[in-house]
Amino acid sequence: MNLFQKVMKLTFYIGIVSIFYVGLAQNAQAQVRSLTLEEAVKIAVSDNAETIIARQEVTKAETAVKEAYGYALPSVDLTASFAHFIEKPKMPFPDFEAMLSGATYGVLEYEGLVPEGTYTPGPLETKLQSFALANNLEAKAQITQVLFNATVLEGIGATKIYEDLSKEQLNSKITEVIVNVKKAFYGVLLTKEMHTIMLTSLENAQQNLSNLQSMLKQGLVSEYDAMQAEVRVENIRPSVVQIENAHKSALDGLKMLLGIDPATELEVFGNLELDSYSIPNAKETINEAVVGNRGIRTLELKIQMDKAFIQVDKTEYYPSLAAFGNYTYAGQSDDFDMLTYSSAMVGVSLQMNLFNGMRTQRKVEQKTIVMNQTREQIIMAKNFVTIQVKSKIMDLERVIAQLEAQDRNVKMAERTYEIASIRFKEGTAIQLEIENAENALRQAKTNKMQSIFDYLTAQSELEHLIGTIDPKYL
């Protein structure tokens, strides 16, 4: 086999492999991800960026609690050092050499070994002298145990409240994500139903046009009627495209909430329908919301945390007591033949601040203001939740009243369109009656779908205000 044949064979194999992988890629792109409402909520609770951040905050709070307990446990420290003097330090000290010379001659004169007056000492002066050795080695191990420290005790309690607060913030974020996903999912279903309604209208208009064109050939209708029907078909087409675009936008919004790649093809399963509907008692629902609303519960926990931080600041007034013990091993020399020694010590230390420029009092005052601000926020939140609950209940009442009428409207509109179609075929009705009946039917179906959407949305928002969470999402 020559070189040319080898190159051609290799090119053939590369082509086959490329076709294979391109086919796989196209197949992967062609796959559609299908979701129900339940699946969408689970994905959002698990993968939504905001819930992930809130979940990480809970983990952070749990580690903060462990850190606070760590301050109550013994602390063990080990230090070691080696130093070599390039130039030894000196200090002023009496002249030992002059002192020694005077003392020596004094002994010799006393013993009569030298005549008296042989050495006359001068004034005793000081001079710079070095007492350090060139090499210094030290290793020290120390253990410290807090016996009493109010800051440590109060700090442990504060971190536990912080942990509870972070968990409640996570629950609040979950309820918010759930209601947003439900509303987005219902929006997708609404645009899907609206698209179906518009397609049905387009099919009806096309069928009517086809009938008119057949009747025009037979001379049973005028050209004007056929042209009018054709214009009506073309007028409906932009609405179909518009609702298709709205459906795509709704899908994109749902993907963003779920953390799904925008390039993924998504299809939702479900219908906008109501098996039953009811209106909750306003007073009971308000009471339930004031107690269970996740935002209010978060603020109430924040009040507790504010109080805990005030107590932490007040602990600066209290003394702290700690026990300690250490062991030291050290050595010195001018060479590396160290002269070593060791020492050990135990004891207790007491520390108490007597005056710090009123800083502690000022910090307590600032924290107290923050706590009072939180109290005002709770009052505002309860008032807001009360108003919102009343508003949602009124929305439910309005929608239910509409639904009862719209069910009848859809049935009457369907019957009207059916009668108009029969009358037109029999030649006893005009084209305008068909158009009016079809427009009325489309509007009746659209109104019904919109009302169902409004009911489901209001119900979801009411659950969010109450703070209802299915335990499986926690």
C-alpha cells in the first residue's frame, strides 16, 4: 500500500468517526427535557442559585457554632526559636577587671608578699561588657484553659441563634423559590393553552376559507366573502406567532429559575384546570400568616440574635479567669555544644477591664437601636402580610365568581359556533355570524384560562404568605 492509499484510508476513517460524533451531538441536541410541576419545584429547591447560597449560609452557621465551642476547649501552643548573635549585645556594668586587680593586690599586701602601696586603685568606673553567648535555643509548650469567660458562654448561645436564623432564612428562600417556580410554570401552561386556542382558531378559519372557496366555485357565495375569510386567516397568523414567542419567553424564564442551561429544549406537562376551588376564612388565614410567615419568623429570630449580641457586648464588663501551664527547654553556647536547661510553670490569670473610654456602653446602645429597628420591621411586616392576605383572598373571590360564569360562557360559545356553522352551510347565515361566533368562542376560552391562571397564582402566593412548605422540600 503506497503513501497515497494510506492517506486516503485514514481520511475515510476520520470521516466515518466525524459523522458518528456529529450524529451523537445532533441526537443529544434533539433530546427534550420533560418536566411536571412537582419535578420543576424539586429541581428549583435543589439547584436554584438563591437556595444554594442560603444552604451554604446554614453550613457556615453550623461551623460558627463549632468554632464558638472551640473557645471553651483547652488551647495548646508550641513555640520554638534559634538565634545566633552576629554581634553580641553589650551593656554598661562596673569594671570587674579593675575590681579584681585591686582585690588581688590587697590580698598580696595583707600577706606581705608585696610592699604596701604597690597598687593604688583608681575610681571604679563602668564600661560596656557582653554577657550573652552567640547561640540561643528555646522551645516552649503552653496549655491554657478558660475557667470563666462570659464572652465565650454568650458567644455559644449567639451562634446557635445565628444557626436557627440561617435555617429560617433558607426556609424563607425555599417558599419564595417555590411560588416563583409555580407562577412561572403556570405561565408556561397558560401560553401553551393560549397557543392551542389560537391554533384552533386558525384551523377553524382555514376550514371556513376552504369551504367558502368551494362554494365560490359553485357560485353559492360572493368573491367578497371568500376574500374576507382569507383576510381573517392572515390576521390570525401573527397572533399565533406572537403567542409562540410568548411561550418561548415563559420557558426561558422557567429555565432560569431552575438553573437549566438555556440551550436545553424544555417541555412541560400539565394542564390549567381546577378540580375544585374554595375561599379560605380571612381572619383565620391572617392569623396563620402572622404566625407562620417566613419573613416574620426570620425577623423574630433576628430580634433574639440582636439581644444575644447585646449580651456579648455586656460581657466586657465581667472578668475572665484562665488556668495555664508551660514547659520550657532552652540552651546557650558560643558553639553548638549547648548548655541546656528546662523549666516548668503553672498558674492562673485574671483579667478585668476597669475603664475603656465608655466603648462598651456605646456598643450596647448601638445594638439596642438595631434591636428596636428590628421590632419596627416586624410590625411593618405583619401589617404588610395582613394586607396581602386580604388582597389575595379578594382575588380568589373575584376569580371564582368569574369561573362559575366562564364555564357557562365557553359551553354557550361552543354551541353558538356549532349552530352558526350549520346555519352557514345551510345558507341561512352569513359569513359575519361565523366570524363573530368564532371570536366569541376564542375569547371565552381565553378568559377561562386566564381566570384559572389567576386562581392558581393567587393560591400559590397565599401559601407563600402563610409560609406553607411541604416537608419533603426541606
